[in-house]
Amino acid sequence: MGSAGASPQTAVVGAVIFLGAPGAGKGTQAKRMVERYGIPQISTGDILREHVTRETALGMQAKAIMDRGELVSDKIVCDMVASRLSNPDCERGFILDGFPRTVDQATWLDGLLAEKSYEGKQLAPVVVEFQVSYNKLMQRLTGRRTCPDDGSIYNVHSQPPRVADTCDLCGAKLFTRKDDSDEAISVRLKSYEQQTAPLADYYRKKGSLHVINGEQDANAITQAVIKTIEQR
């Protein structure tokens, strides 16, 4: 990464890919990296919503597919990601959170990144996997409570609000997301295991996988991620 002593806000970071099951802490750590390096966090869910809202050609295609209750194809998702990565705010690097999800997407991404440079520098992606046990993931996800107004997230086990079921910031009543029920979580974790876990093997064989214990204190995880990125 950039020259010694360079400010993190001007350093060339390159592509950083976060892997981990739902509840592994990818979102929290991605936000901290955005703050440190001033590079964007890119989530396919956010890109998809943006295209649909803006009614782009890709967005309209995706909406028609989702309205039929079907999954958006890899081709549409990959086209959206390629378009997003060509934006000027990605010139020093970016964090991919939730993409790629499959080995096919990872292979496509490798091809795209092989042609990409960051302020004239070619860099291989840094892939970070946050490992958290199944029981811990269940506890984190079933304990999650969300503010409907400002999006703040709490956890009744590890990060409870000061007043039960009430947002610390705005006082709104917290709710449990539908996909945070025990049954829904179990399905999501099994789906992750089957579909996405082979990605870790893919990147391990390429020598670009860095495994971090996601059960540590959040600040310790942040330090481990920074060290991984900056030792490149």
C-alpha cells in the first residue's frame, strides 16, 4: 500500500473483499475502513436498489426479474458492479461487502480487477474472511434490533440500548427484522455455507485469503483488518 508515512486518507488501498456469514461483522468493519481510508463500501444490495430507483436500463431489467420473484442473474449483477467500480471514487480502492457470492462471480471479478489500476498501480485484491462460530452467529442475529427511523443496530446480548427496545439516538421503538427470526437465520446460514463458503477455498488456493477471528472485540478486529491491508 502507498509509501511509508502516507496518510490513510490519500493512500492507495486497492480492492478489499470481505467474506463472512450474515452476522460475522462485515458491515461494521467495512464502515470503519471507509472512515479510515476514505474509499467507498460497495454492496450489491445498495447498487441494485440505486439502479432500480434511478430506473436505469439495468435497474429496469432487475426490477422485472425481482417482481416475478426470481433471482437477478449474475450477468446483471456483474454489469452493475463493473459500472460502479469505474466511478472516480474507486480510484484509490474500495471495499466489496457481499460480493462475490459464488466462485463464478469471483472468477469474473478476477478478470475485471486484473485490468484495473489504482492511481497507476496494479494491486492484487486483499480478501478477508471473518470467521465466527454458528452458535455465536445465531446469538448475534436473533439478538439484533433495528431502529426504523435512523437505521441504528443494537444487540440485546452484546450491545443493548440504554432503555429496552428504544433507540438511544432518537427514542423510536426498535424492531426485529423478519429475516432475523430463528428459522430464517438458520436458512440464511445454511445457504451461505453451501453457496459462499467455497469462495474461501478459491481465494485460499490463490494465496490471497486472510482469516480473522470475528469473535474478538470489534476494535481488535479493526486493528487486524488494518494490519492485513497495510502489510500488502
